[in-house]
Amino acid sequence: MRLILLGTPGAGKGEQATRLSKKFGIPHISTGELLRGEMDEGTPVGCRISGFVNKGELVSDDITQAILEVRLQEADCFPGFILDGFPRNLNQAEFLKKALRRMDTRVDVVLNIEVSDSTVVERLTNRNRKDDSPETIRHRLKIYRNVTAPLVDYYDTAGILKRINGDSSLEKVTKRILSSLGQTI
Ligand code: ADP
């Protein structure tokens, strides 16, 4: 099963991806985590991207795509994967389609986790990440609306989008996801 999770920062993508990863025994791939890993290890890539990540700017497509493609080719992704934070713009979505085609596969389902603004602010201010200052949060939400949200229509047109109401407890949202997947898988 190859899944993409879409949703604003704070929509709960990471939490839901972790749960689905356990349930289905397929890896949770978060490009945010992969990028933070490069920064923590102080790799040359990590040094180049830290300014962008800490300000809430997107990292360049070239860097993110290269890191993602390497990860997707690891053996544990063969039975499937859950993407969280990628793609984040239309260019990345086109890249993903081509990269998967080269691997003779494609995305099965895209889940859009929809939450109200008040839920987003509450969840992000309760988190303790370095790029979760109010100013950076506002910036990331703006980028989401302008650059990432068009992916909802893109995948809807492709016929693989499912909308999930994310304004409840994590357990309830997981149940909604599983029942929506039950109709497909
Ligand atoms: P959130 O969903 O809360 O914004 P993420 O961990 O997904 O958190 O992303 C954190 C940061 O990592 C982003 O603000 C951005 O700087 C960078 N990032 C993650 N994924 C991508 C991507 N696909 N393209 C470009 N930058 C990315």
C-alpha cells in the first residue's frame, strides 16, 4: 500500500502516519524528519538547509527529491510506504509520479486530513520543535495554503483523494482513516 498524507502543519499527519505504519507494517517516511536528521548530523546538506527549515521555508526541490528517492529505493519500501510531508508542491508531485513509474509502481491513496484553524494553532503551540515559533508557524501555514494546498485538487482529479475529518482525538481520526481505506483495500 502506497499512501500520501496531506494536511496543514499541525493536522496530525505525523501521528497518524506512525499509527498506520505500525498497523500495516510499512515505513513512515517524513521528509521533515529526514531533513532534520541531516541537520542533526551536521552533513554538508544539513548545513545548507538549516536556515530554510528553521525559518519555515521550503528546502529546494532538488535536495528534497534526491533524499526522498534514495529512501524510496530501500528494501523496506518494497511492500509499501506512507509519505508525510512529501510532495509539498506540484513539481514534487510530478517528480514522485515519475520516480515511482521508474520503479514500476504508483501511489494508491492520498489522505487529506482536514482540520480547523483553531485545532492547528492549539496543536502546534503544544509541540516543542525549534521551528514552531508563532512567526514560523504563520509562515509555514501560508506556504501550505499557497503552494501545497493545490495538491488536493491535483490528486482529486487523479481520482485517488480521500478527505478525512481531522478535528477529533487521534484515535477517532485513525478509525476514520481505516474505515475509509477499508473501502479501497
Ligand atoms: P510540518 O508539516 O509541521 O511543517 P515537517 O516536519 O513536515 O513539519 O516539515 C518541517 C520543515 O521541513 C518544513 O517547514 C520545510 O522547511 C522542510 N520540508 C519538509 N518536507 C519538505 C519538502 N517536501 N519540500 C521542501 N521542504 C520540506
